[in-house]
Amino acid sequence: MKNEKTTSPINGYLILLLFFILVVPSVYMLITAENPVYLIGIIIAILLLPGFVLVNPNSSRVLLLFGKYVGTIKKNGLFWVIPFYSKKKISLRASNFDSERLKVNDKLGNPIMISTILVWRVTDTYKAAFDVDDYQNFVRVQTDAAVRKLASMYPYDNFADEGHTEDITLRSSVNEVSDALEKEVQERLSMAGIEVLEARIGYLAYAQEIANAMLKRQQATAIVAARHKIVEGAVSMVEMALKELSKNKIVDLDEERKAAMVSNLMVVLCSDKDASPIVNAGTLNH
């Protein structure tokens, strides 16, 4: 396997000046002297034209001579090479690729829809031109393959109720997943001389057939977590109330009345609706 070889061809402006030096006098003498010998200068000038190469900034030209790799022009400007060279243009600019939404299974087997955003550029023109058939299509195919592999390595989300407590998930571990995706894509594209500048998940959601069920599950998990916090707070408040009543000797409660008070306070504090108090105008025993 060969590596990229940069080349510095002849300055194109010098050859352009030579072109006009050949053309202008030859045409003038051909018209005035009417001598076909001056056609030679015109023919030589015409043969110089295919050798001109214009290279724009962040672009390159891969040169071939009858199928043999000669080198790559990476400097921008006007150059001249042997007219028999074939010149293949390869952009060195950063390119952005937004993949299609793929339907894959995560680590737990749940179908999900996922896509990725990839920023890449060519760093080795030889590999991009000759080691793969079509480097742009190669980027698309290998990126899709990397996304499928990544999705199968991590769950979409944590489900502690089923014992799945993964540290890294597709939904919450954005940085870790992006780093893993970038590394996976870079390993696949290195053989094409391509550098991955950034890779991240652009779209992530459950597949349509399970989206509603998973939404209800997430809502139920959130409700249970909220209730857990409410109960913890209510127990703390009841405990504080009993301590304050006993400390300040506001009322002397036996165990039965304490149990009744705890029950009433827990109902009021943990209820999802406003309590409707009943005013007792009699004694505690009535």
C-alpha cells in the first residue's frame, strides 16, 4: 500500500506567459507572411493548454500518468503539469453527513430509531482515491454500520425495576456515547484516509410500535419516584410535628391518639388532592 506524496508542479503563470508568447507572434506572422511554418507555434501553444491545473483553497488534484500515481497537488493556485497527466479532484474541506433514521435494536432488544451527524474530511488523498471505490459512499455505508453496532452495545434507558442499571445509556450518556461512536467510525474510515472531526447522535427515539408503551412506562416511573419523595417528606414532617408537640407540652397524646394523628397527617400530606378538613367542636373523645 502506497502513501500520499505531495508534488509541486511548474508555476502556471510562467507557462501562460509562454503560451501568449507563442500564440501572438505566430498568428501575426501567419497572417502577414502567409507562411504555414508558423502554424507550429500555434500547435505547440494548443498542446500546452491541457496541462493547466487550477487548485482552489482546501482542494487537491491527484495526478496519474497512464495509471501510475505521480503525486498530489495540495497548494492552491495555477499550475502546469505534463498534458498526459490525468487529474482527479478531491476536496479537503470538512463535510457534514446527516444519516438516515435507522431502525435497530438496543442492548435490551427494544426497537429504536436512531441517526447520526458526522463531520469528516480527507487527509490522505491516495487512500481516498485508490484504496476504496467511492470514498463518499464508503463514509455513508460505514457510518450506518457503526451506528447499528453502537445501538446494540447500550440500552436506550435505565430500568431499575427490572434490574437494568447500566452506567451508560443512549439517552442520558451523550458525551460517552458520542466518544464511542467517533472512535468506532474513525476505525472504519481510517483505511480510506478520512479523519472524523465529530460524530454524535442526531435523532433518538423508540420505534413507533413501542413508543406509547414506553412513554407510559416512563410516566409511571416518574410518578413512583415522585411519590417516594412525597412519602419521605411526609414522614419527616410527621416526626417533627410529634417531637414539637411533645417538647412544648402542647397536648399529651397516648399511643392510640398518636397513631390516629399520624394516619391523618399522612393522608393529608400524601394525597394528590386538597384535603377537606372537618372541624371538631367537641372534645378529643367525641
